Amino acid sequence: MPSRLKPATLLLLLLALAAGCGKLQNDINVPLPSYSAELVLECYLEPGKVPSLAVTTSVPYLGAVLPQVPTDVTVTLTMPNGTLVPLAFNPNYRALTDTTSGEKFHSHIGRSRLVAKAGDVFKIDVQDTQGRHITGTTTMMAPIPIDSVEYKFNDKTGTNRKAYFLTNFRDPATPDDCYRLQLHKGTPTAKNLLKSPEVDMSVQDRLLNGQPFVLGTSYRFSAGDTVTATLYHTDFAYYRFRQSVRDARGANGNPFAQPSAIYSNVQGGVGIFTVLSGTMTTKIVK
């Protein structure tokens, strides 16, 4: 019969193994390169709404999670007729932590609702006391009407009975038109339309220039749902910005993905400056 180790002998062997494993650990200090923070701008002008924007500073990869909001930034919006409109520093910090409010964070905001039409050119000027300076120019695209919206149910029953949703519109003959479609559930109030949409997609007309578009969803809507479709006609810069943000999020923490830089259409910093030219329609799924 095989011999058995005495408890005292076994304990000594375990201690020896534990001591040996400790030698396998080797702490390495990796020096991080110096980092110079840049100003980051997000400005989405919309006709009929008070202009607002968010100015933050970029942070290193291992930096703070919440946006860093500088307090020494002055912002000036130049209207199509050359009028200079200062946007006051008046941050709504609650939007950073209260995700249920549907409110989008802004650091600066104007006083009057924006009046704009297709072809209008706007300029933005952002600078702080450290010498950082962002400038940008954008042109409002012509609104594209939604021709129709429709839905169709699957052949299932009970809670599995769902409908897909189709949004139809026609692309103009000009090249490089891009679109962002959002579908929201619920009564189309201002607060509900600020919340996260049920569907949020971006497309370009590279393959369907001047032709009808039909954008569809999966089976995700139920009888009784009120669905609001908002179609934004955007330039290629905004489309490319959204795609780069999506790619950067996908690459974050993925060891097999290549790092993705954020595309910007502003000079002197990072960010996006654009006009959201939208049309809207609502349909009840019966």
C-alpha cells in the first residue's frame, strides 16, 4: 500500500510551494507619456431651439470618467448675417449624473431660439485663458421630408407578436448626403424625444444617390406603441464623426481591435460643430 505523508510533512511541502510561487510575481512600472489636454467641443444647432453646446477637456486613457468642464471658456456663435452671439457659461451639471431626465449636458447656452434655413452658414469660436482656441464652420442642410412610415407584424401570438417599422424618404440627386434616423417610443413630448431612442442609425447615399430610401428595424414594436420617427439630413463630416465615435467605443478594451481616433470638423481641438436639420412624423402601431 502507498505510504501516506504525515500532516506535519504535508504542511511543510505546501509552505514550500507557496514560497516558490511568490518568486513568479514580478511588478513592472510602465512610465506613461506626458499628456497635454485639448478642448473638446460638441455643438448641435437646431432650428427653433436655443443654441447650446458642451465644452470639456480631453483626458488621458486612465483619467477621470466624468467630463472635465473648464470654467474659463468664452464662446461666440456667428450668425449667417454676421451677428456675433455670445453663449453664456451656464452648465447643467445634473445631466451628467441623472440619466433619467433625458436632458443633454451643456456648458454654454444662448438666450433666443435659433432661426435658420437651408444654406445658412454658422461659425463658432471657443477659447480659454490658457491660449487654447477652437474654430469651426458649418452649413445647414435642406430638410428631407419623410414620405411615409409603416409597420408589419410577424405571425406569432401573445407577447411574441411584434412589428418591424419602415421609414421611407427620397434622397436628392446631390452626392455625399447623409442621414441619422431616430425612432422613439411614447408620446412625442420634448422630454421623451430627449431620451435614448429605440433605434438610432446613420446612413449615407453612396449607393443610393438620388433614389428612394427604406430604413427598417427588427421586430421590436408592440400593438399600442406610439412611434416617432425623426430624420436628420446631415453633412458627411457629422456622419464620419458618429462612425468614428462608434469605432472608438468598439475598440476600447478590445485587445484585438486597432485604436480608433475621433474624427473632428473643428480646428484647434477635438469635436463636432453641425446643424441638425430634421423632419418628424408619428404613427401608432395598432
